[in-house]
Amino acid sequence: MGGTSEGTGSAADSIRPTTTERELRDYRAAFNAAHLAMAVVDRDGLVVAANDALAGLLGAEPDSLVERAAADLVDLAAEARTWQAYREVLRGRQARLRCTRRLKHPDGHTLWTEVTLGPVPGTRDVLLSVADISDRRDLQARLRHLQMHDPVTRLPNRALFFERLSAALESSSYAHGGTGRIGLCYLDLDGFKAVNDTLGHRVGDRLLTAVAGRLTQCADQSGYGRTGGHLVARLGGDEFALLVEDSTGTEELVDLARSVLAAVQEPFDLAGQRLSVSASIGVVERPTAGTTATCLMQAADTTLYWAKADGKARWTVFDPERNAHRMTRQALSSTLRPAVERGEFELEYQPLVDLESGTVRGVEALVRWSHPQFGTLAPNRFIGIAEEDGSIVQLGQWVLRTACRQARRWQIEHPSDSPVFVSVNVAVRQVWDSDLVGDVAEILAETGLAPQLLQLELTESAVMGSAGRPLQALQALSDMGVRIAIDDFGTGYSNLAYLSRLPVSVLKLDGSFVRGFRYEEGTHPNPADETIVEALVQLAHRLGLTVTAECVETAGQAARLRRVGCDTGQGWLYSRAVAPDRIAEMITTRPDPTP
């Protein structure tokens, strides 16, 4: 029985498929029936077997794909990096490769595919699978278009603009016959907010759409779209940009700006609404080498600001020199307040000389900024900035305290000489933004300087328009004994009658009057200048005021000023602004009144 049983079992096993054969047959059946396009590829890169799905995807018969190079079927050799990775998978040095390829079907249409390669376990072959992702790519493209375009104007939006700009700056257009330059017209509609506020956002959106159409037309008609190298984008609000790749120079951008400005200024007819608007345009053009998107946009934004500041309805070209001045001004503004605390300022003093006796009657304190980067700066470089940002109050207090302390020191060190007064310039903002009267009283008490030895100078325009709080402050200072002087008198529309109602004790004649006193070789000065100065001096004296002439540079000028009765002179004839120790020497030395 045992032998018969053993013999029967052996015969049955000989005709029954082994497990391996069944699995292989099942695998082949699944391989052929799978909806995913697949092929088995040997280590030489040749197709061993391909299923119906792959044949259908490529528009071929399965048998025709056998022995074909797999790389040719799915275009794996088009990119060096992908080709190298594919070779590494075939050699078993890399486990997997996944990439996206665009394939062309024999019937002419193209499709996007995701190609994956990986090893077949237990063999030296690899499995190639190809998934059609065309629908997914189309959906992604539609979503990207929505994401990268403005819903109102349908123009590229800020994100797409910067993507395109960055790509243009990173690519080397020289290698492809380009100019290696880039240009930008950055524009803003003038008064667009008023359209939204008065006519509503619906009309405003229609206007933006109409403007977008004209900008696109300008770019196309001007030839900037000849190679697709231009981009018209809405960056937000009423701001638009026209990017010109491979520009040929500034003149090309200027021509575009002119056409855009003219196009925008043509009236718009919007559903019964006839609107007229204008635009301000900043024009920037430069080499792409060394330029970043941030730098280009900063330049464009600055230039657009200049166009608006210069009067709007115009285009302005970026000016490196003007921008350098702006950057310097910005740097000064950002460091001015800390500079006061760091002690970067110092005072120099210019003498005010009695025209009759030649003695130093007083000095004007002139502030200098010893800037660590820009060197010594005169007041005209930073006083205006200080007035704008309010730091003039802090700086003014320091100047006032330092000048009073120095005047008191001269008085103590030279007790036998008549004390000199110190004259300090005061900005109107110091009157409005601080307790000037309280500051002066505190500083005089702190330094021990007599009020009569302090003179505060204000410009003619500031004093002549004084009313309310400024006038009250001037009156309180005058009542305290402090002298009030009008600086640069005669440069504005002087209301002479107003002088009688102001607590002013000194007029400082502007240097333009004194310069007319100069004798040139073979010529004589205009006698009208002397007549005007003489009349002003007589008027001031009748009002109980003293007169100081500024910018005295020659002995002839000093003699004529003395002849018409001017009290004191100030200018290079006597001295430039100097350090305190030089003033100390002048106090003890009696100069010749007719040098």
C-alpha cells in the first residue's frame, strides 16, 4: 500500500503546476490587465514585456514595444540629470526614480505623464510604470492661473510679476543673443481714490480694467512684445508695472512711458460715466548683472515718488545722484536723535563786531555734526531734517545749553572785558513742540548767564507770521530780558508795520543787501542798495531796534555799512566760525574797526 500510494502521489504532482509557475502566470495576467501602463525593462534598458495599458498610452501594439529602449519611449534622455538617475537605477545603484515627462502621442496630441522606475524583486529587471497626469496638470494650470492673475483686470498679479522678474534677472540673456538689460515702468493712477469714493468701487474696477487694456495695447504696439519679453501686471490697488526684458536702453523705456501716459490721459467711457485720469510713472533701466529684484523695485518706487512729488501726471527717470542724496538724507534722519545722545555735535562761533569800535559784541553759535560716515556737516545738511522729524527740540536744547554755558565761561575767564552775548538760532517747531520759555529759564538759571547775554534768532517768515502761542512765547522771553532777533531780514515780504507789535530787539540784514555794496574793478555798486539799507537802518533805530549786517567780506562794505549807521557786522572780514578758544583771543584783542 505504501508503494502504491507513493507512486500515485508522484504522478499527480508531475502534472500539477508548481506554486512558482502559478504565481508567475497570475503576475503576468495582472500585468497585462492592469490599467496602469507598465513595462519590464532589463539591465540594458530594453523592454522585456509591455502591457496593453502602456501600448494604448503610446499608441502602439504591446509586441512592438519589446526590445525597444525604454528611455526612448518616455523621453528619459532629454535631461542630463534624469538620464543619469535612470542609468543608476538600471545598475542597481539607485532604488527608485520618479519624474514627470511630456510625451507626444502618434495622433498628435501631447500628454503629461509621471514616470516611475523601481526594481523587480528577485530579478535583475526593473519595472517601468507610466501614469497619465494630464488632467491633474490641466487642473493645476488652471488653479495657478487663478492664483497668479488679478481677478479684476485679468493681468498677471504681484506674485507672477516677481516670479517673472526674478527669472529675468537670474537668466543670462547674453548667451541667447539678448541685451543683458532690464527695464521697468512703475505707475500709479493719480486721484484714483477719489473715483472709488465718489462713484463707487464698481466704477473703480471698470476703470482699472480699462487702464489694463490700454497698458497692454501700449506694450504690444510699441514692439515690446516682439519676443514675449514684456509683462504688464497689476501689483495692487491702482499700481501697475510694465516689465521690459532685454531692453536696449533708457530711451526705449522713456518712449514706452510717454505712450502709456498719453494713453491713460485719454478719457474713459465707462457705462455712461466719462472719466479723465492721469498717471505718475517711475522709469528704471539698468543691466541685469548685479541687479536684484529688491533693488530694482526700490529704485522704481523711489522714482515713482519723485514723479508724484514733482507734480504728478508725468514720468520721471531714476537718477542715481538724486537717489544718493535721498539715501544720505534718510541715513542722517535715522541717526540724528542717537547722535545727540552720543555727543556727535559741536558748536563753533562767529563773532558779531561793533562797526564803530571794532570790538566783539557777541557771537552766533553755529552747530556742526561730526558724522562718523559723512564727516563734518554744516547745519544746512541736517537742520531741515531735524525740523521734519521733531528731533530739533532735543538738538535745540543741547545747542542752547552748550552755548549759554560757553558764554558764561568766557565771562568768568575774562572779567575785565565787557561780556559778549551769544546768539542762538531757534526753529518755529521748538516753540510749538516744547516749552521754550521754560527751557530758556531753566538753562539760564543752570548756567548763571544773564538773560541780556542771550539772543534768540528766528527767521523773518517765522516771526512775521507769529500769532497765538509763538507770539506769547516771544513776548515772555522778551519780558525775561532775552533779546529776540529776526534773521535774514529782507528776504521775504516784510510787513514793516508788524515790527512795532513784535517783541523784537534786533534785525539781521540778509547778506544779499551787503553783497550789493561790493566794488568791482572799473564798476560802481548800485546806489539803490545803499539807499534801501540806510532806510531799513533808520526805520529800525526809530523803532528802538539794533541792526546787524550779515556776510560782510570787505573793508569797503564795512565802511559803507558804518556810514549808513549799521550797528554790528558779521562775516568773513572778521572771522569765519571758529572754536571757542579763538573767540577768547578775539575778546581780549581790540581789532581795527576799518581793516
